[in-house]
Amino acid sequence: MARTPSYPPPTAAAAKSEVRRVALSSYLGNTIEYYDFILYGSAAALIFGPLFFSDLSPALATMASFATFAAGYIARPLGGIVFGLLGRVGRKSALLSTMMIMGLASGLIGLLPTYEHIGLLAPMLLLALRILQGFAVGGEWGGAALMAAEHAPPRSRGFYTSIGQAGIASGGLLSTLAMTLVSQLPDDQLYSWGWRIPFLVSFVLLAVGTYTRVRISESPLFKELQNSKEPLGHQRGLLRFHRTALLRGVAASIPPTMSATVFGSFAVTYAVAAGHERSTILAALCVAWGLSIVATSIYGSLSDRIGRRPVYVVAAISFAVLVYPLFRAIDSDSTLLMFVAFAAAFALITVAMTGVLAALLAELFPTEHRYTGVSAAYQAGTVIAGLAPLGASLVLATGDGTNISAVAAMLAAFCLLAALAVGSARESRGQNLRTSAVGESHSHEGVQAKKVNSE
């Protein structure tokens, strides 16, 4: 007799309250992780140069600061791979580990002595803690996305995963608000102790996040895989049978992350150089992050109705067309245009890609390879995205603002590449995560998954 009745669909396996609890946990987890991660970006743009690289010229100090910022992105794929492997033991335990590492690393940044006190050791310690941040967030995003995706009903997967994605914007908003508040301090107080406060808050957020994450249940699809007679597939199968899906996921992951790093970090420095007040720029960034919290779930819900592909592709092409005018608006003398540019970049355009990305990537891979596949694809994309502010900062170092067209062209090129990659895949809306991955239904893993469900 078929064993299918013993494996009811997610809506029956988990009560609606549990689905909501998991979505809330993903939201809070991403909020806390990205508060810590994005906070570093704001500090790198505004504060870390004179604090940790005071022996360099202002331009070189900014570049060195962005270099440590980029190091966090370089470490993210390693975290994705390691926690992807740990996720084969349990999604929940892996997520608890990522939160612990991130909270401790971020809090310790707030306790670091500066270059003035311990010399070269200060930036070295800062770099080490930034790498730990990247390692932690490398495992966090994929795990949080999968917990929501594997609990959610197929017809509303885009909405529930987008709730977790909204945590990225919430973390950005909280970190920007924190930096805005401390930046109101006189410079002597800001550079002596004020900058430490937002990082020390990470210890409190760690306690809150750990409490909420302990209370959620393990992924029902992962438990089914553990209870089945089929062994977990070897990770080499990810590259052997899902290479196309992996490359497609990498391409799709670059534009939303790159736009967030460029407009959330480099564009802040660019706006300062254009003559805008630091507090005004941070206020514009707060408005943009706040609007994108709401917009993320709207786009996620929209993808449940019309599909992941149209939402993502339209947003990617729109950003490719508008990115240069957005930079010109930031570079103008108009405060209103600067506000509009940040809001448009975050809340209207790139947030559409962010809102559907978690569901899109989760639907590319089978359960046994989903954690590693999603994490590896997303974090590999973020390596390229994380290097963008460092490369873009060269524009300011040359003193030729017209070179911003090169930065815009880079962003546009990656957006068009992603639009092609996502547009060439078949639609994944409503995909049954128990059976096969999008475009991979004839792969070895897809056959194995069907075999498990038919026994």
C-alpha cells in the first residue's frame, strides 16, 4: 500500500499557528542577523576609517574600511557550505548556531580598542570579527528561508518566505536608526564611545533571537526525509545533477544583494561627497528601509498570484534602466531627489527581487540538497555583490564623479544577466517541494524523491 497518506501536505502537517511562528522566527532571525551585518556597512562608510585606519589618508582609509566590509561577504559562501552540511543534521540547530556566532561577533566589535590604542592589531581584530559575521550570515539566510519555505503551504510560499525577507529591510532600518541616533553626538563623543552602542545592543538582540528560535519546530520536509528509507544524498550530487540550478541561483542572487550593498553603504559615502548632510542621508536611508519592509511582502504575495519569474524579471530590467538616473539624483543638490532615489532603489525596484528570491531559490533544489544548494547559490552571489562598494569607492578616490557611470553599468549588467537566468527557467510558483526541483525533475535526486513518495 502506498505510504503517501502518512506524509500529509504542509498545511495539515503543521497548524497555521506553527507556520506563522516559523515565519515570525525567520523574520526576527533575519532582522537580528542583518542588523548586525548592515550596521557594519554604515559604520564602514562613516566611522571606521578614522577609528581603525587613522594612519592613512581619508580616501585610503575609506577604501580600507570597505575592504574589511567586503571580507564579510567573501566569508559568506564558507558559512553557507558549513551550515548547509550541518543543516543535514537539523535546520533548527544550524540556525541557532548562526545566531550565536553573529551576536557574539557583533557585540565584540563594540568592545574593540581602536588603532590609537593598540595600533595595527585593531584593524586585524576588526577584520577577524567581520569574517565571523560573514560566516554566520552565510548559514543564516539559507536556513531561515528554508524553514519558512518548507513549512509554508505551496500556494502562499512566496508570501511566507517574503516575511523572512522583510527581516533584511528591518535589520537595515534598525541599524540605520541606531547609527543616525549616535551620529547626533558631538564628534569627540561619537568617536570615543558613541559608535560602540549600536554594536553592544547585539548582545541584547542575541538573547531575544535565541528565545524565539528555540520555540519553533523542525522542518516537516526534513523530518520526512530523515524518516524515509532513502539515505541523504552526497553533496557531490549537488554539482553533478543540479549545476544549472546552482548557476541560475547565483545569477539571481547578485542584483538584490549588490543593490543593497551599493545603496546601503557606498551611496552613503557618495552622497556625503556630493554635499548632503550625514544625518539627512541616514534619514533618507531609514525611509527607504521602512518602505521596503512593507513592499517586500507585497511582492512576495504577488509572486504567488502571477509567478516568481515576471516579478523578478521586471524588477531586474527596471533597475538596469534606472540605476544611472538614481545615482544622478543622489549627486544633485536636491534633498528631495536624494530621498526619492534611495526610496526608489530599495522600496520600489530591488525589493521586488528580494521579496521573491527565497521562494525562487528554495524551489530550485530537492530536500536533501536544498539547504546547501540555496546557501551556496545565494552566498556565492553575495561575494561578487560584497566587493561592489570596495570597487565603487575607487570612483571617489579618483575625484571624478562622472565615473559613476561605470558603477551604474556594472549594476545594470548583473541585473540583465539575472533577468536572463531567471527568465529562461520554467515557472516555479506552487511547486511541490516534496517531489522535484524546478528544471531538475529528471535528475537523480528528483527520481529518488519520487521513489520515496511512491513507496
